[in-house]
Amino acid sequence: MKTRALTLSAVALLAAGCGTQTAANTAVHHASTKPGARRADQPATQPVKVIAVASTAGPTRCTVSQLSLRLGQAGHAAGSTYQPIVFTNAGTTACTLRGYPGVSYVAPKTGAQVGAAASRDSAVTVRTITLAAGGHAAALLQLVNYLNYPASSCSAKTVSGLRVYPPGSTAAAYVAFAHNRKACSTTVRQLSVRAVVKGRTGQ
């Protein structure tokens, strides 16, 4: 009887020991599988390298706010005046101009357009002109004398200057004449403009 009691005690102790071992293994397993934990047989995560890429963007198109506009030296031939519209980069960074400006006469006080807008003269090749700060470009404008047209097809009105849209722009600048003059208020072809080129002459 005593021998049987000792045997049962030994079995009980062995079972308790196995239970403790199992619980310990289970605790270790749970600890090693926590979110974000790395197992011993897993490689360490490599840091991600961020490579900076240099910007290759060039100068942007010149806007009205960056430009100063004026009329250059005038020349006269065959009933017309030829005068460059000079664009100066008044900003601090380079910008570009390409193509033809939009040009029309405007009335004094009201600023209303008088006559048709300038047609395009393809005498020079269209190129992209880069203006450094303080740089110049010009578009040569032909202004036909209103007296070249019959009064019936001209209907002359007083004009005080030009409304000029830089190439590609939807905003315009006003360029005043030194003195008011006359221009046709109809659709006759009295203004013609070339594409912008480098310099102040438009040629």
C-alpha cells in the first residue's frame, strides 16, 4: 500500500513538471510572435535609401508681371511706321518668350480696342528666346498710316496706345504713345507684327 502511494506521488510530480515545461514553451512562443518582433532566423530589415533627384526644369514662360514693355526707335517707309515692341525681363530670374505677341490699338480713357488686332508677319523664324534678368527681346510692329485707306473703309478714330499680350499670355500690358494719333476703327489690315527675337530692334 505504501509503495503504491509513493508511485502515485511520483507520477503527479512528473505531470506537474511537464505542465510547467509546456507553459514555459508556450510563453516563449507567444513572446517571439508579437507584432513587429523578429525571429532569430530572420534577417534584419535593411534601411531604405532615399536618392535625391536634381530638377531639370528650365526657365518658365515670361509673364506680364515679370516684363517691362516699351516702344523702340521708329522707322518709316512706304506709308508705314516700323517700331519694335521691346520686352525687358524686370524680374530676378530668367524666363522665356516664343512666338507672336497680340497687339491692338486702344482708345484713350476707355481703353477699348480700336480696329482689328495685328496680323502675323512670318519674316523671321519663330524661336524660344531666353531672357536673363535685365535681358531684352523685341517684336517688330508695322503700323500703316490710316490715310492710306479711303475714309469710307477706315472710319478713323483717336488712339492713345497699344494693348500688348506677350506671346502665350492671357494678360496684357498697355504701351502708351508719346502723343495720341489716328487709326482705322474698321477691319482693314493696319497692324502687322513679327515673332519675338533677341535684342531691342526686332530684326
